[in-house]
Amino acid sequence: MKRVMYVLGMTLALCCCSTKEEKSPDSVTTEVKSESNVKHLYSFYDFCQENPGCEISGFSGNEDFGRWSNGDTATIELMAVPKAEVTVKLDVDRIICPDEPLRFDVEVNGEKISHFSTNGNSTVFVNVPKENLGADGSIRMMFIFENAAKPGKYNPENHDGRKLGFALRNVTVYGYCLNKD
């Protein structure tokens, strides 16, 4: 039953949130009004902007396509409603290793919750169990890259000294919880 409620809640959250807002140049946090006893949350962070709207570390400066992770780890600090069921959507623009997938773990507030493999230009969905949220709804999401590399490893003519993993275009947080009115 819990899984059914989670799927229904996330479906409602995704349906109620306009994709037009995702194209906005600014970060957006919206609470979707509902006739039901469910509170929906939608937050959008644009990594093409100088200030993506959330705290980050382990990322390079913004570029027109997003922002590269720089090193073996990168961190994003997000907020959700406390005790909410949350899904974080990562729009990955590109990866550093052209002939092999980028492999990485995702930790939330210090606990490993997922392992991913992506070939770039893809969307990765990270389901964050409510038990992993901070008491205030905080989400400290750390990416631990198995095969981040300097671009010269794949192209000797590229002298970029950074150790890159993925280029993140934007992040969207979808969440829901029951209202306690």
C-alpha cells in the first residue's frame, strides 16, 4: 500500500508541475495546491546560471550547457518538506568518458541510496526515502564518481587539468506528503 501511495503521489506531483517552469532561468520553488490531503512540492535549480539557487561544492563554474563536476565527489544541498516522499531529477548534459558509461554512487545525508551508470545526455531519477531526509527536510546529496577523469585521458590534445565526471544541466525536486491540518 505504501508503494502504491508513493507512486500515486509522485504521479500527481509530476502531472501538477508545469514543464514550462523548468525552462525558467531562475530557481523556482512551488507548492502545488490540492483539494486532497496531499501537499506537493516542486523546486527547480538551473546549473547553467552563475547561482543555481542551491548550495554546491565540487563543481566548476557555469557554462552554457551546465556545470561540470570537478573531482571524485560533488555535493548539492537541497530542501524538501520534512517527512516527504522525494524524487530528484538530474538532467545530465554530458559525461567525460565517451566510450564507457560514467558510474557513480549517490549518498543522501551520509547514507548510500543509489548507484547509477549513465552515458550522458540523459535524465537520472533519484528516489530519496523520507527516512533519509534531515529533520528540517534537508537533502545533502553527494555524488561519488568511480571513473571521473581528466579530459586528456580520452583526448591528448585537451589540456584541461580538471578531473571531470558529469555536466549537470539542472536539478528538479518533486515531493509530496500528507497535510496535517
